[in-house]
Amino acid sequence: MATPGGAPTNQPAPRAPGTDLRDRFLTFAFAAADLLVETGPHATITFAAGAFRHHLGEAPEAFVGRPLDCLIAAEERGALGMAIQLLAARGRLPPTAIRLNDAKGTAFSLAGLAPAGPQGQFCLTFGPLPAPPRAAAVAENAAFGRAAAGMIRGPAASAALALIDLPDEIRRIVARRPELSAELDAALLEGAGGGLTGRLSPGRYGLLVGRELPDLPSLAARMESVLLSYGLGGEVSTCNLPLEAEALTPAQATRALRHALAHFAGQGMAGLAAGGLTGALREIAAQAGSIRRVIGERRFELLYQPIVDLRGRRVHHHEALLRPDGYGVDAFIRCAETVGLTEEMDLAVTDRVLDALRFNTGARIALNISGLSMQSARFRALLQERLDASAALLPRVMVELTESVEIEDEVEARATLDMLRARGIALCIDDFGAGAAAFRYLRNFPVDWVKVDGAYVQNAVRSERDRSFVASMVDLSLAVGARVIAEQVETEEHAAVVAGLGVELAQGYLFARPGRLPTAAAPLRRAG
């Protein structure tokens, strides 16, 4: 112990750096928290203490070495990523409501400190709240897909996924009857056992839980009872989609899962490949030849959607949006990523964008580049060759880094971004907030813009919680010198909310749908 003047009163044996900090942290935190955690770089748990066995079914030491987000309910992991980035930026995280990854999704209060020491080291406490932070609801397709993808990146044994399908004739009725859809949602939530539920398309649902699935026949019976109350007879089908994919990399498993969910949303049980995720991956790979021909023969077009200055309502730039011939956009990109054609796709789009800039001298265009391409030295060399041959056009180019595939080799990705920045090309993180990786990109990569995920923009007009998330994203972006774009701005109310939170530019149907590239920027005419 030291005197107020700083002189030691005793000479204790030297202790390892951080030991005193941990002791003080434990003594302070146990008074108000059930779970105590320290993390190291890459958000990995390095120390755990407290009532882990009671809340999560395993001893504290079992969690050491696991990712921090394994403690958190799947649907809350985006919120966790935001909280950790705020903690890194400010050194302290005030109590924040979040749900645990237990059977009930128990609402807890997360708080933390960022002590002096290695970057990424945090001390976190979890204390129970008296009530859940918000009522349970059935998630929309995109949010459910992100949560499921996050789950399979953790230990496979901790995840279970069920799919629920209504007969086609009933699905058509559900799409026209919001009161019936609401009652089916309620039955699904009641029988879900605390798991995350998602509406993948009208009458088709997913159920994601951390461990064992609930009784699926009983769940189907609940929903069939709702249908009977409306005079509708029919069998509700259920199945378990295996998430075990030991032979696949995490990236392959994520793409296979997205493919499986997209096919189920469109075709129901008939759209699922045999063999779970491995079968879905084989199904994607079978399309490699067709995908290669579409890219090689340039059988795609680019549509352009304006990004608008919210103050003056003038076009700042346009985003180039891929529209392949004979494929849906998401399915095409997912297949290209899986069969290793992402670089060819991104280079083909780059060629088209550079051509568009040559013939539209007043235009500025943002093009999307996949995280897979960003971390490829071969792609970087080929892209640099194209850009250097069109140097006069580069001040009118922006690049958006997409998160459909998480970047694993950050050194190579940083080299590509540095190459782009050296040529004066503005850089943007796309769909910020949609996944935890985007927050890591903001910390590690030099970017000029951040584009807030449209799901948050849509919800911000009616949810204080989502409004707070957008405000935090804006604050965090501005703190690192990045300006902010909001996507899916479809009403004047959306525009007013995001402008009030500090967003500078916006994109969405309020201003224009994707279309042909105008010859020059002009005062905006609202889309009709």
C-alpha cells in the first residue's frame, strides 16, 4: 500500500502486471454482478468468474479461450459489438441492457472498463435486470440470417436450427391477413423455448436456439390450432437443419447456411439440399460454370442509386448495384464467393464502373468490393493495374467494403486499402452494425465513410433502442474521423430522424430507386 504522497509503507513481493487491477476489479464487481469476464485481443475470454454454472450450465473456466459473444444471445451480438467498440473508444461502458445466451434469454446489465495495457483488454461485469429489455418479437429474414451465421461461427454443439413451413395455399392467405400472421407469430414465440424466431418469408419460419430444440411437434400443433381457429386446415411441417459442418471452414459454413435459408424462404422444405450445410455447399458449387459464364461474358448490368446530401438534397454520388442475368443478386454473390469467383466478379464490376465514369464526366460512383477480394494479393495487383490506367478518373471513385464475407487476413486487406487510399479513392464500410466484424474494420482500417445498416434506420423511427444504436454508431464513426451515410431511407420521417442524429448523407427510395446513371448531378427529384 502507498501513502497519499506515493511512498510505499511496505515492500511487498513484486506481482505480475495486472494482478492488482484484477483483484480490485473482482472485489468491486462481485458486489453488483453475477458474472465477471476479462477479454484479450480478438474479443476472446481470458478470465471468467462468478455464477456461470448457474446461468450458462458450465464452470467459469470452461469459457476461457472462447469468443466473448458466446455468452450473449444470438440476436444481441450486434449490440455487443457496438458496446465493445464504445468501451474501446471511451475507456468505460456504462450499464447496458443485453440478453444472455441461456434458455430464457435472461436480461442482464453489461458494464465494463478498459484498463491501461494491451489493446483489446477489457474488464466486464454482467448483473441481472429485473425485467427483459424489450418484448420478444419474430425477427425479419435478414436479422435472423445474421444471428444464425453468428451462431455457427461458435462451437457447433451449442447451436440448433429448426425450420417451420406452412402449406402453400395457407401461406398465400397469411400474406394477406396480418391478424392471422400476428397470431401465428405469437404461437411460435410461445413454443420457441426462449430461442430466436425469424420470419423468412410469409408462412415460413426459422427457430434458432443455443442448445437443444424445443418439442417441434408440439410447436407445429400450436400453429395448426391457430389455423383451425380461422377455419383453415393443414399440416405445419418442421425439420431440424443440422449445423454441424466439421469439414467446412467457418466462411464456407456461413455461405452454405445463407444459401439454405434463402432456398427455404423461396421453396420451402423442397428447397433444402440433402446433407445439411455440406449438401448446400455442394449445391452451390454445381453452379460454378454458369456463374463463370455470366461474369466472363459480362451478362450483367449495373444500376445506380443516388446517395444524397440530407441538407441540400443534392446528389453526392451514386452506388453501382450489380444485377446479374438469370440470378437473384444475393444468390449470385453467395455462389460466386463459394466457388472462388469473387475476384473476377469484382474486377468485372470495376471495369464497368470505370467505363461509366469515362462517359459521364459529372458522375461520382461507389463500387462494392468483397472482403474476399480485399485480402487477395493477386486481386490487389490486377485492381491496381486497372486503376493506374485510369488515373484521371480516380477522384470520382469510392469503394465500399462489404461484409458478406468476414476478413480473416487483415494484413493483406490493409495493404489493399492502403493502395486505394494512396490513389485518392475514398473508402466506406458498408452495412455498419449488421455484424460485429464491421466494428473491428472501423478500428483497424482507415475509412472515410461509414454506411449504417438499413435495418437500424428502419427501426429508429419507432424504437428508442435502435435510435440509440444509430446515435452511437454516428458518434463512434465521427470519433475516428469517418462521415456517416444512412441506407434504406424511405420516408421523410426516416430522413428527419437520421439527420437529427448527425448523419450527413442518405440513400433510399425516398430519393430514387436504382436506375440508369444520370449524365450530371442535379437538384434531386423525389422518386415517384
